Amino acid sequence: MKLINTVPLAVLASLLVVGVFARDQAKPAADNKADELPWVTRRVNAARVSFHTFTSRAAKAEISYHVYRPSAYDESETERFPVLYWLHGTEGGVNHIRPVSQMFDLAIRDKIETVFIGELIPHVDKTMRTIPRREGRILEGFSMGGYGSARIGFRHAGLFGGISILAAGPLDLEFEGPRATGNPLRDRILRDVCDGDMAYFKASHPWTVAESQAEVLRKSGTIIRQAVGSRDSSLHLSRRFHEHLKALFIPHEFHIVEGTEHNALALMAGLANSEFYRKALAPKTGDPAAEQPHAGDADKPRC
């Protein structure tokens, strides 16, 4: 049964902006149930979606995530499946898990890079029948999740066969336009995710990471896709990032989906996802530095 190229085991793991979402919540009482803790989302009832938790040493907390399993996963006790790691945007992931799971029958909470790379991926590989190598992993995200997909994926290209960057933001190094002054979202991102440090934000930004990782990305064979809607207000920034990757000679696809605004499901519906997944999960001819998921320095939050 050849499933690797067509039916990814989609882990809807939103591990990018916990600083924004968790700190917006009231501090829980000591006797609150796990579901009410900042690192644990509420359970979502959706077809073939299950709720899981694990204990994070880096975050010193229980972490929750949701998994969408294709029906073929339950029909076999030995078949191994690729995993798609989905990073949600600033709108929040929980409300969109149901429609995204339906799309995967046709395709959550975040914190720091250490939790995702060093803990969640090894945990999923240990507890589910995955393909525990980069040909068995895709990293995909929308909006700020797309930002995270680029930043984390570019830093760890040896872990992923494909990196999908959908309507990513913020891609502007200076937070241009209406967000430049007096915007609460901009202020929260800088304060809660980057410790209010603009220099750190720039150093951790996908634009800068692409520069430092350009040679690795050119040689890696990792399939990189960038996409944005033609009516998305951030289109010009996505174009600029695309031109930046071109100038660095980083191989990638760039798609503009006509008539689409800043909407994850509409954007995905306008893309040839099955072809991208097929290429991402194919054996790679590149020669990236050998990499295995491992815990890194968790002392400073990574924005």
C-alpha cells in the first residue's frame, strides 16, 4: 500500500505563537483542569481528529496537540505514514481544525522552537507509526504560522522534505504600513514573543535566516513553496520575500492564487497540494547536514 505520496498523517501542531495566545488568557487557578491551562487547548470534535498531550521539559508544562489520521492509518497495524506539521496563524488554530481536517480528507499552540523541534517531533515519531526522516515530514503554516514555517524550516531543512509558507507574516522587517505605529498586534508580537527586542526580531526573521542558511537550502533538496492570495493585503511583502529568495538562489515555488484574500482554506483550495506533497515526500538527492530532532537552548524564547 503506497501511501507516502498521497495521504500525510497531518499533525495539526500550532507551535509558533504561544507567547501571544497563552499570555492573553487569564492566569488559571491551581485546581483548573489541564484543558484550561495556557499550553493546553480545548478538545476539538472533528472527523478523524484526536487530542493528545505530552510533558515538555523545556516549557515545564503539559503541551497539547491535535492529530488528523487518514482512515488508512487505522486499517493497517504496520504501515508507516508521513506527517504534515501545520502551524496556525494569529487568528488561532482551534476554530479551524474541523475544516482543515475535512480538507485533508479531500489536509496548537505554540511556544518555542525547542518544544517543536526537540520535543514534539520526537514524541510523535515515538508514539505514532511515522516515517521518521525528512522524506516523511512536511512543515506548513499560514499567516504567522507561515512565518514560523519559514523561520523554523529554513533553520532545520535537514528535518523536512517540504516547507510550505502560506500568506506568511510579518514578513516586513520594520513592520511597515499601518502596523508601524499604534498597532496592538505588532506590540504584542514584539512584547510577548520577542521580549520587545526589535534587534532580536530581525535576527530571527525568515529574511535574515534565509541569508544565513542560503547555502544549506540550495544544497538540501528540500522543496520550498511560497503562496499568497492576489487580494491579500500582504501580497507586496510576499513578493518581496520571493525576490529575496531568488536573489539568494534558493530554489522555491511562488504562487499567487487569484481572487483570494487572507484566508487559509481558500488559499489551499487554489493550490496543487497533492503535487507539492508528492515532491516533498519523494526521496531527496540533496546533501544537507545530517540532522535529528533534539532539544536546544530553551533559555530565551524564540520569536
